[in-house]
Amino acid sequence: MGRTITSLDDPEFSRPFREFRYTAYRLEALQRYTVPSEEAPFERFQAGEERGAFPGIAQWIDETIAPAVAEGRRLHRVHVVELPVSDYVRFEAAWAYAHTAAAGEEIRILPVEQGEWPAELPHYDYWLFDSRSLLSMYYDDDGRFVSARYEDDPELIVRANHWRDIAVTLSVPYRDFAETLVSSPA
């Protein structure tokens, strides 16, 4: 049985981000995440303010992305995004991803029409470390983190690798997607 974590502040949650040797991959499935450190920046975004300081993202960059990139390790993600995009996805693409991509995280977007989720992909988030350690992520209906579970079923880990490969193949680079957001109406 795998371990379950109920707090993002639990050291067991952050450990694999420091210890992975080669790759850390995330599949993102939600169209809105409710994260306390994003509340003020999201409000500023919705008010039409320019992108500015983003303490939660700055911490993620300083503690996770920058050390990994400096050591030649790869962080990458694919976000399955339903069209038309939510205000939160616009915010994430314009503010959060702009910072993390500049710091070296590789981000790809898989745009899908609403209600046309790719049958080959799960409809939940996960992290896959070094293609062998799987951390499934669970959220409530409002996008608040509920728990994460370290999976120890080899079959599920193999499927997560397969899902990663499909998502990467079907997705587009974040910057290409972000350009379409700038040119499309809100």
C-alpha cells in the first residue's frame, strides 16, 4: 500500500522534488486550482493589472526549479486545457507559467474542446519522478488540494509513463499556446 499525504507542507511531499535524479513530470487536469498563495495574484490578474511579484511561484522556482535546472535535471508538465479556457487558465498561462518557463521548466499544453477529454488520458493530476515513482494528486470540486498518494503498483506506474508519452505527443509548447491566448478574445 502506498503512502498518503494530506498536506502540501508535509516534508514527504517535497522530498521527491529534491531527490529525483533525472526527470519530474506532471500531468495537470484541472481547469482551476484553488491555492492560497495564488489568491492575491489571481485577483490582480482579473483586475487587469500587469504581471508582477508572485511569491508562491518565486518560492517554487527558488526551491525546486532553479536547483534542478542547475544540476541538469528536467522538470516538465502537460496541462490538458479545455476550450474555451477558464479565467484561471489564462492567469496560469500569462503569469505563473511565464515565470516558471523562464526559469527552465518545460511546459506543454494539450488543448481540447470542453467535454472531449482524450480517452487515452486520466482525468486527474499526477507527478512521475524518474519514470519510476508515482505521486497521484487529488483535489476537491473547487480545485483545493485534498491529498496525494505515493503509488506502489508497478502496473499503474507503467500506465503513468504511457499517459505521459501520449500527453507530450498530443500537446503543444506553452509559448505557442500562450500566443493564441493573446490573440484570442477573453
